[in-house]
Amino acid sequence: MVYAGSRRTEDPSHPLNYPVLIDPTILKVARQIYRDYCETHASNAKRPSGVVVNQLTYQGKVLFSTQPILLPQERFIPIAQIEAENP
């Protein structure tokens, strides 16, 4: 099963108007990384913009930048997608 994220722009022909498909395994890893961050930094947790996950190693980190620069094997999962209810 693959989940679609919602990234929209005002131009209907713009490529970002189409849903972004996120591999469920990558989403699960991103949620675990975010959960670990929240548990570790519970008292002074700053709200991140999302989590970046390496598709090959499944290692990742919490990001605070709104426009991350990624390597080809990395995927950015926005915090809204991570916090969304599990289907």
C-alpha cells in the first residue's frame, strides 16, 4: 500500500499538484524517528518540518529546515504526513 501526500500549488498544470506517493515502510521509519525525537526531547522539543529517510539504509533524521537539500536516495516526509492518522 502506498500513501499519497498532499502538496498543492495554485497552477493546476504544475507537477506539484499531483499527490506525492510515500512508501509505507519509509513512512513507518519516519514515524519511529519522530517518536524517538519527541520522547528524547519531551521538555524542550522544537517542532520539526519533517523527517528525511535514506531509502537504502532506513536511517534518518529530524529536520527543521523548510526546504531541505536531499541526496538522491533520501526522501523527505513532511511532519503533517507523519502526524496523520494511520489508515
